[in-house]
Amino acid sequence: MSDDISDRVKLHEMKLLSDNHFILRRADFDYRRRDGEWQAQQRESYDLGDAACVLPVDRARDKVLLVRQFRWPVFEWGCRELLVEAIAGKLDGDDPRTCATREAMEEAGVAISSLRLVTHCFVSPGAVKERVSMFLADYDSTAPRAKGGGQEQEGEDIEVLEMSLDDALAMIPAGAIMDAKTVLLLQAAKLAG
């Protein structure tokens, strides 16, 4: 059984709707359903570019690093709190490992090592064209750190949070961590023991 569904999709038009900060496109296509019938469909996709996400873990001292920052879509939804997340960023032409290492330094001022790929995933595949490469990494919580805080010229104002893995996991059912990629990485860290 082939997993390639290319013969089930006939693209008629791809129209650029916006290229302001990210790219919004509309696709007009026919899709052949499981019953063999063709159905005309129209979908929009928001192209954010691919990203990498990393959770630094200091197993020897039972610490993890997270970041807290303002996210407009979350605020627009009605959440009036800063979002707690794992470190993440756009690839910007780098491979995922290089991106994760760069973002750890930019956002948290921390050097990471021993990156371990957890998965590549699509966080919101119904509307967003973005594959996130997700990693666990080691760090030394006693080592000196650079400034971190993100890139001010990009509107970033990032606070670094350091806590035990169990304290971070307890933030999930308490509603203090609502970001899917962060939930996944915290659970992966717990399973990795």
C-alpha cells in the first residue's frame, strides 16, 4: 500500500492572499475521496516556515528551562497571560539542530549539547504549513549564561524560567502551560527519565 496521495489531488489555482509577516495562500483543488468521487475544495494555508523547538534539561540537578513571552494570537483569543513555552524559532535557512542551538542562546542565553530528536510534527495541520522539529537537549544549570531575552528588533521580550521537571509538568493541568509543543516536550522528558 502506497502512502503517496498525489494522484488524489488536482491543484487548479494557488493564490497569494497576503505576504505581510507570514504567507497566506488559497488553494482551489479537487480531491478524490475514499469512495472514488472527486470533490472540489478550497482551503487557505498560513505558511510560517519550518521551525525547531528545544527543551533544555539538566538531569543531574532536576531542572528544565522554559521561556515566557507575549503572543498576539493567544491574547486575541482572550488569554491575558504571557505564554509559557519551550524555546523555539524559525529555521531561517539553518538545519533544525543549528536553529535549536541558536534559539537556546538567543532566548535563554544557554549553551546546549546532546540534542536528541523527539519528533517532527505539524502542530495545526488544518491551517498552518509549518513542520516543527522537536528536541530534548542537555544543559548545565550552574554554568554562566549569556543575556538571552530574544531579539528586541523582532519584538521579542523573553523571560527565562528554570524549574524542576515535575513543577513544569504540574503547570499543564493547572492551565499555566497551554502550548502544545511544550506539553509534548515536557512529557517526552518525563518518559526519557
